[in-house]
Amino acid sequence: MNPSQLQLPKLCSKRRFFFTLVLLFSLYYILTTIRTITIPSSSQDPHRHHPQLQEPSMPHHSSPPKPSANQPSPPSSSLPYFPLCPKNFTNYLPCHDPSTARQYNIERHYRRERHCPDSSSHEKKLRCLVPKPSGYKTPFPWPDSRSYAWFKNVPFKKLAEFKKTQNWVRLERDRFVFPGGGTSFPGGVKDYVDVIMKVLPLASGSIRTVLDVGCGVASFGAFLLNHNILTMSIAPRDVHEAQVQFALERGLPSMLGVLSTYKLPYPSKSFDMVHCSRCLVNWTAYDGLYLMEVDRVLRPGGYWVLSGPPVTSMVKAKNQKRDLQKEMEKLNDVFRKLCWEKIAERYPVVIWRKPSNHLQCIKRLKALKFPGRCSSGDDPNAAWYKEMEPCITPLLNVNDTHKRVLRNWPERLNHVPERHGVTISRLKADTNLWQRIVVYYDTKLKFLSNGKYRNVMDMNAGLGGFAAALSKYPMWVMNVVPFDLKPNTLGVVFDRGLIGTYMNWCEAFSTYPRTYDLIHANGLFSLYLDKCDIVDILLEMQRILRPGGAVIIRDGFDVLMKVKAITNQMRWNALCVKYEAEFRPNMSIVVQALQPLLRSSGTATAPHRQA
């Protein structure tokens, strides 16, 4: 839509209209001159902290820290500021905290699952602002970030040292360099992907969404972007330190995740391909339970790509080769029971394909006495804290298969089959609405076209309309759908060729601090008013937002006034704008919240970079 076709916000009187024009002019002026603003050095800024890089030593359930003596006190008429967290909370992971993980069972890597602080007690929540590390710099802009990251932003040397010969990542002076290597492709990911491309149509648009299990620093997903393939890279927090944080610092979609006890937080039939390169998952354990979970999230006709053991390698020791061959036989046996077909085996990869239907397999499944199909009464899309089940997710009957066929990318973005009652007309209306809203954002707030934002999160994604409207910009969106939302729309998001996850925002997200540039929350706080304290949601937003990042909150007037009072305590500067009723009749105000400066600076109208 032409920006000139959009109407300016309406106010109730000429005076308010004149005030709004002055405010928008000031916003435009500051946005165009923001680079000339001088940020005081650490010696001038008494509120800057230099945290040590160590594990959090403060227990989750202790009392919130008190403000330091040198922190400014707010005016007596306002509420007290939230204090900075202790220095050693720079890399605080509330639901993946190593200091508490040790109390959980190591069986099936259960201690690597999510274990969040008790959400029923406010006193057990850490209510402070997670600080940035000393020497933090604005990340490299995309696409440079794909190859470089500042050491001070992710100050972990272990991965560079441990994987030194495999070209995962190198530390060169003050920055990390990502040459595109990996354990299975030390010479570079290009040659590795070329082997896969001889079998799979990666450039055709038929493969759009990929799940990379045990992603390393996400070099595989980074290279697939060359073919317009969007990869969700997952890995647990492990001894290598911060693989997922490296991936996000590079501007690549990633989140903490592990195949353990619970289902992966994605709907069934979501990914066109699942990939594992030496991901250290025992695929044949527990009667193939983890492969059944891969089968659940893989689309009918989707591909599973495996490299590394037990794929036949160049090892010369006969005993070791014999063990690998036995393990591969076990793997092939599980796939036969899943009705998967091996379509290629060429070093260093083996590729299987999931069937489009189970018509030819039902008798075979009964004969092999393999765990049968999951109960028709179970929702295969329910995956938030749901334990994995030893059963096969049913596929559609042959006569219904044509109803679920997806178009190739990019056509599938706006042409998806009906799912969960979402009609084509509703999808089109939602798409048109978000296109108009995003044009308004870009025209009036200058958030999208300035090139500052790469990692974007939509906390209440709905049908993925916001992400679809951003598809023309050099950014990607983590589309988050509340796990108890009715109807469940995350499957529609994946059908559109986008990616996302389920979430309960009363808990912390499975990511490191400072990993998102822009956070969008549409109606989220109204949704959670009666579920948990919105203070904790806002503090979680501060934790995952990069210094200099921005937040756009759309909600009702009363809710936004509550939100704004809390963001004032967080030293965020908020700009309220009233939109035309056509954008959202019940959500007529937008708050643009800015990362705190930790000093008094008046009302800001553009994202400021911290020193």
C-alpha cells in the first residue's frame, strides 16, 4: 500500500491534533539525527556495571537485590526503579540455569530440559534488570553478522578452542570469525550442502522450513538462507558454551532445545526437512522414541538428513566399523517400522523420506508389533510440556491428502490450506491488515527500513501476519503462539513457510540475554492479565532485548497505562500513539518502548545505543 494512502492518527481536539503533529515532527528530527548523539563513557556514567563472566551465584528464590548506592533515585512522586541484577547475571538463563539443573535427573538428559522458577510466587522471581557485559558493542549489521561477532558480546573461548581444527569458529583479536565449518564439514558447509543438493531439490521452493538438531553455531542454517530456506536451529546449553547465543549473535534463527522427555514445542507436520550432523542423539534408544518425535514434526513426504555416526565413515579399524554397521542396521530397522524410505546414502550423509500416507503401512505396523498409531483423541499439535509418546502420529487418508498439499515458496506465504478452522478469507483479511500496519510502522516510526533490526520476535503471532508483512525486509521473525490459545494457530504459521514456537509467557523464553533487536507484542498483556504478573513479562522482554533494541506494544488503553507505569520503573522511554480504529478497534494505542539508558535523559523518541 502507498504510505500516502494511510490516514494520520486522529485525536479528539485541534489542540491534541497540533500536539501530535509537533510530536511526530520531533520524532522524525531525532530519528534522522540520532547518530550524532554523544553517549558518555564509563567514567562519566556512574551506573554502568562491569560484570564478571561466571555462573549466577545468587539463588533464584532469594530476595530481589537492593539498588546500589550510586543508582539514581526516581522522583518521590514515581515508583522506585528496578535495580540492576548482580554482575554475574550477565548471561542469566532462568529456565536453563546450570546452578539449579544439577538437582535434576541426568537420565535422558532431563536436566537439560526447561526447569523454570516457580511462577506461582512473585518472591521467587528475580526482579531486576539483566546487565550487559563489559565492553559490549552493537552487533555487526546483517549480512556481515553472518561471518563476524564481537568477542565481548559472547565472551566464550571454549568453543573456538575445542573445535579449532573443524572451522566452526575462530577468535581473531577482538572478534569471532565463522568460516562455515562443522564437525561433518570441516572444509566448509558449501561442499556438504552440494552433496545434499544432488538428491534433494533445495532450490525449488518445495523445502522451506528446516529443523537442525544439535546445530552448533548454525552454519548449516546460515548457508541454507542462500536458497530461501528458513532453519530453526536448536541445541541445549552444554559444555561448549553458548552455541545458540553464537547463532543468534550471527542473526540466525535459533533457540535452546533438546530431545529428552518432552515433545519439541512445535506443531505436528511443521518442517519440510529435519537435519542432524553429529548431534549426539541416540536415535535408536527407547525403541526409537526420538525418531517418533521427528516423525511427528516432519511433514508428509518430508526428508530426514543424517551425517556422522552411524553413517559409514572412513574409519579403518574393523571393530569400530563393525559397530557402526550394527548401529546403522538398528536405525534402518526403526525407519522400516516408521514406513520411511531410504532414498540416498552417499558419504557423508544418508537421507530418508517420510511417507505421504500410512495406507500401505498399516498392516506392516501391526505385523512388526511396533508401537502403533497414536490415539485419534490425542492432539498431535499439543506440545507444551507434553511427554513424548511411543506411537506414530497418524497421517491423513489418501482421499484427504490433496487438501493439505502446500505450494512452493514464496507462493505458500499467502496460499495455505485451511487448518484449524482458519479460512482463506480470514487469512487474506489478516494479511492485508498487517501489511497496512507495517507500512505505518515504517513510515512513521522508521523502525524497519533503517537496517538496525535482524532478529525479531512476535510474542503473540496469531496467523503470522506481522512476520509475513516483514518478509521483504532483511530480517527473520520468531513467531510465538501462547500454548493455550484457542484456536491453535502455530500450524498455520508453519504452513505459510514461517517458523515459531509455543510459549507460556508466565515463564522465561528459551534463549540467552540480548538476542533480539525488535520485540512485537500485540494484545499480549490483555491475554495474560489474569494469568500472571505482567511485571515479570516485561522484565523477560528486557532480558532478551539487545541494548538499543525496541519494543512495540499494541493493546487496550487501560492495559497500556499499566504497562507504561512499569516501563517507567525500568527506565524505558515510551511513546504512545493512537491509531485509526480500522487497525484494531480494541487495541487503539501503540507503545514504543526503548532499551533503558540507566540515566535521566528526558523523553526519547528513537532507539539509543548504550555505552
